[in-house]
Amino acid sequence: MLKTTKTMRILYVSLLAIFIIFLIVPLIYMMWLSFDDKGALSGRHYQEVWQSRELLASVLNSFRVSFISAAITTILAFIIAYTIYFTTISVNTKKVFRLVVTLPMLLPTITYGFILIYVFGNQGYITRFIGEPLFSIYGFNGLLIGYVIYTLPAAFLLIANGMEYVDQRYVLVSVLMKDRPMRRFYHTVLRPLYGAIAGAFILSFILSFTDYGIPASIGGQYQVIATTLYQTMLGSIPDFSKGAVIAIMMLLPAIIAGLLLRKFERYTVSYRSTGDYETVSSAIKNRTFMVLCSIIAFFIVGIFSILIIVPFTSAYPYDMSFTWKHVQNVLGMGELMRVYQNSLLVAFLSAAIGITISFTAAIISVRTSITSRGLIQWISILTNTVPGMVLGLAYLLLFNGSSLKGTFLILIICNLVHFFTTPYLMMKNALEKMDMSWEVTGALLEDTWLKTVWRVIIPNIRKTIIHVFSYYFTNALVTVSGVVFLVSTNTSLLSTKIKELQHYSKFNEIFILSLLILMMNLVVMTGGYVLNKPKKRSVINEKKIYYSTGNGKLVSIVSRMWRWKNESG
Amino acid sequence: MLLVENICKSFGGKEVLKDINFQIGEGEILSLLGPSGCGKTTLLNIILGLTEQSEGQVIYKGEEISHIPMNKRGFNIVFQDFALFPHLTAYENIVYGLKNRNAKVQKKDVQEYIDFLELEPHLHKQINQLSGGQKQRVSIARTLVMQPKILLLDEPLSALDGVIKESIKSRIQQIAQDFGLTIIIVTHDPEEALTISNKVLIINEGKVAQFGTPQQIMAQPADPFIETFILKQLHIKRKNIYRLFGERHA
């Protein structure tokens, strides 16, 4: 490895400065505020919060609904992943299941709630079909369904990634040794996947626990911690200290979950070579799992189909005639189109700058010998742990009086920090797989370090750069929690505008805006696919780069996701 | 020409090289031979300027060069895995370094090396389309066009098989002869070291076990390590060949 150069040091220090200013300081300031009592340290705010029945109830509600949804999600995710990896149903059907289960990721979570209302609410099509509501969609039930749909893609991809590394030959050995089906299932599937299953549960739990979009749209009177935090900060009388306490209460489980996730990674059995053997399955098993998966897929498609029905009907559900009227209205509204442009600008800049930051962090971490470069790894663990809402609140508290307040810049920075972990790990894994002698070779061929990075490293990591762009772009476009405290009238984004429209019951507009988000994400994904299409000159097997990771589950999730996107087109 | 004096190197308190001394002249081939982990690659890196020695001196043509950074020493290396840039063609790899010299690179500038290494038919191939031997030759050509003062080769033959190995071996000898280039090779294979080099430096546990010509080493092994580890391997090989072909053919 090359000796540390001045350029490397400058980049490293700049990177650390960014994360100190926009991650460490805001969190420390928020923590300080939670203990601050007119300049003195005190536990008074914590005491008040603990004595507040409503707040405690919202915390307990959050735990309850997140726990149950995580349990359901994990089971469903396991079923779908098992169907894909351990049955012999057709490859195309498997692709459809993958597509359907990951589709919701392309929409803001706040949209899920409105969709559920149109399906299970008083005027919902299921209600109209049955004649009366199956259950009240507002509150616990709505949250539960919303969280399950929201966390299913992440849980599925996590388990699927684990299953990809389960050696199918062991199933064959178990069959040849005449194991009973349950014993075979335990030893060849369940046991090697303990880590992935536990990880999927924890990930689903914490995603639900910290989400704001779904409770904002469908929570009703069922208070959860995210809505309580929002009301505390942006209600009629904002209480900064109390808000800081609630944010810390949200942060703590996230930190514990992050630590548990890392711990469970060790339980995952990773086979070095999975070989290329036929999956062992039976007709009964195929049929059973085909039916189960079809039900799940049908449920998801059924729910999300409303998104493309409502905006194109004259007056859903009373007049179902087709119309372009609502779409034309929205496209004609200058205000909404301005918000759309804002969103695109923020998403694009987040993605462009995000590539630079994550690439710099990864290259310093993997391909330089800077002594304290391990700090970057810790930063990535921290950014993975801090919920978007907590980060957004910390920014609100710290930068409230600064010129950053209400700017696009603060939204972009929030996205960069909030979504840093996965792109960083993607870049890191890709860089680790590249020949470590390239920089030395470059130097001997009279390149400067930066020149080798430009001429050799970047062309070889092009695919990952495109993946990172798509990742940042999509997430910046759909995030609600991260930016809900930071948007202003001038910097309003689509995802937060949807929340505003909710107050005026403008559901047609909400659905059309959601469709615009979905379409934009599909465009970016397709663009990524086209650019990453294997060419004659492509030699780096990037699939391998992603899957042979030992660094945290999230990168595996995303890697699997992007591979699927590329494969399915 | 190249004098290595009293080189010592420690990593975290562990001494990996102890008092290494040797000297080689222009156009000579030196092999650094020893078992895995004996410190030969560390010594190569010290000569290259990639690693700093803890003690001792590296003197090139009378000048102490330890303080000179790697990229200014004018030495060059061919890595074991060749370190070719996979997004470039063989030709683009060969002329990569020349583009840093602010001159328009033309094929005639490198034709001598292309012809010498018989790379003409492969110039426009991608790296993944080349065989191990072809990659090795592209890597050598890329290094030679930079006209290094000393060429270092890290395990140049270990990734190659039989016949190709022999062809690369003779080419390395030819490079030293035709271009008058001093070459230092790292290897763990006694046969390789003793058949390719003018001089062999055998390292064991960070210390020089013997330094001399192949003939000297064969005739007068300096210690039991050389006899048991180095020469015994050759005897076993010889025995196997005799068994297969009979003494006359071997």
C-alpha cells in the first residue's frame, strides 16, 4: 500500500470535519439539551417525560405494534425467500415475487397509509366488496399492515441474502441420509439462517419503531413515539427539551438494535463455496409455497393497485369513469410542480455529492494506510444507527438560528449523513476486491495518487457508483422522517407536501404525486440498468463484490436489491 | 551497482529482517529465495522504496537512496498478480505510464518491447482475454517502457504453468542480457532461483543463510537449512524425473 500522502490526509480531515459538524455535534447538542435545565445539568425533562402517561403510552404502543409487525414480517419474508431459494418453481415466477415484494420501497411510507385507507377504510374497495369494514384501519391495525408492507422488502432481502449462501448440497446430503423433513429443514435451512432471521426481525422492528410516514397518515388516535415527537416539536407550543428527550428515547433502541444486528451477523453460517447444484424440492412443497407466496403477492399488488386507480377515476368510489382531469389539474398547479422540481433537485444533488462522500470515505478506509482510518467505520455504524427523524431533529435544534435553516443545503446534508452507511459499504466492498497494487503500480508509472484514482479506480468502480447514485436518489426522493423537521415553505419536498395535502383531504393529488415519485424512481432504476448492462469490456464481477461481504447486513440488502433490479430490468 | 548494507526491519517489535547485506552489478539477475514468511518480499519492498527499513542503507551507484521516495528512485516492479488495469486493453496498459510524460505516445515508441515480448497479436485484447503468460508479458512490457534502472519481479513464475514458465524464464534472462538491466526476483522455488539467476540470496527467518552464485550454493551449501530445505527439493525432483524418464533422458 502507498505511503500516506498530503492529499489523502486533506481528504480524510475534510471528511472527518463533515461528520463531526453534521453528525457528532448535532447529536451531542441534542443530548445536552435533553439534560439542560436553564444552563444546569438536570434529569428534570426525563422525569417529566416518564411521568407523562400519554408519552409513555406512545412509547409502549410503538414497542407493541413494531414488535408484532416485525414478527409477521419476518415470517412472510422467510416464506418468500424460501420459495425463491428452496423450491423449483419457474424462474420467472420467482422474479415476479421478488419484484412485487420490493416494489413498495419506491414510494414514501406516508403514501402507504393513504393507500390503506382507500382499501380498508369506510369507502375502501374491500369494505365495499364485503359490505362493512373488516376492522378499523386507523390506529393499530393500519399501522400493523403499513409496517409489514414497509419492512417486508428489507427483511426479505436480508433473509434472501443469507439463503443465497446456504449450500444446497447439504440438502442433498440430508436427503441421501434419509433425514425426516423437519430435521432436514432445521439443519440445512433454519440453523444456518439464525443470524439472518434474527437480523430481519430486529431490522423490521427498528424500521417500524422509527418511521414517521405511516403513523402520520394512518395512526389516528393511536399515538406512537414518532408522532409524539413530531407534535412536541411542531405542535402549537414546541418544547425543544422534551423533544430532545423523546429523540433520545427513539435513539436508544436504535443503537441497541444496531449492536444486536452486528452480533447476529456472527451467527450466520457463510459457506465459502455454494457450488452450482440443483435445488432439491418436491411437488407438494412447490405447490404449498407457490400458494403462500401468491397470496402475499396478491395482497401487496391488490393494495398498491389503488394508487393507479384513484387518480384516473372521476370521483372514486362513486364515479369510476376514466379521466385525466386530476392528472391535468396537478400538472397545471405551479405550486406542486415547483415542489416536484425541489424534490428532484435535492435527490439529484444528494446522489451526486453522496457518491463523492461515500467514495472518499471508502477509499481512505480501504486503500490508504492512514492510522486512524478506522474512525470511518465507526461513523458508518453510527449513521446506520441514528434514525432519520432523530437526525433531522438534531439539525433543527442545532441549526435553528443559522443561515442553514430552511435551505436546500441542510436537506441535502441530512440525506448525505442519514443514508451514508449503505453506499459507503457498497463502495468499500467494491474497493476491497480490487487489486491492492494498482496505486503502487500507478505511482511507479509516474501517476499522482489522485491521478491513479481517476484513471484506474473510478473506471473500475463505475457500476457501484451508478448503484450508489440510484440508492441515494431513490431514498432522498421518498424520505419523510429525515426531512420532516427541516423543510420550509420554499424548500418543500414531494414527500412532505403529501403530508400537507392530507389536511385538505386532497387524495387525488397525493396519489398523483406518489405516482410521480414512483415513476421517477423507475426512470432512475432503468437508467442504472441500462448504464450497468454488461458490456464486452466489463471485467469486474461486481455481483461478487457485493455478496461476499462480511460488513453488515444493510449492504447485503441493497446489493441483493440492485442485482435483482438489474436482472429483471 | 546496488549495495544493500545492514538492512534490518521490524514490524511492531518483531524483527523480520536482520542485518541483510549483498551487492549486485549491472545486467545481473539476483534471486531472493526462501520459504514463505522469511522476509524476502519485505526486502524487495525496501529496495523498491515502498517500505522503509528500520536500519541500514540502500546504495545505488554510490548514492544512498533510502530517503528517495519510491516514485523517484526509478526502479520498477512486476507484481505477482501483474496488477494490470482491467478496463484498459493490453496496449493501453503498456503505454499507461508514458502518457504521464507529456508527450504524444506513439506505437513506434514501444514497438521494440512489443516485438521483443511478442505481444503484437494481443495488443487490442482486454486483460481478461489474455492468458497468464500473456498477462505477465504485458506487465513486463508496461514496466520496461518506463526504462527502469532496476527491475523487480515478485514471484513472477508462480502463477504460470510448465511450458509458459520456461518461456518467461528465458525471456527474463534475455531482458537482463539485451537491455543490460539489473533484475531482482523474489521466489520460493529453488529450481527457479538457481536456474535463472547469476546470484542467489537465500533468506531464512529474516537472516541471510547464503549469498552466492548458483554453482557455489550447489557445491558448498552454507548450512543445514540450505541442504535440507533448498537442495533436498531439487534432489526429490531429480529422483522423480529419473523415475519417469530414466537417467539418460533426464
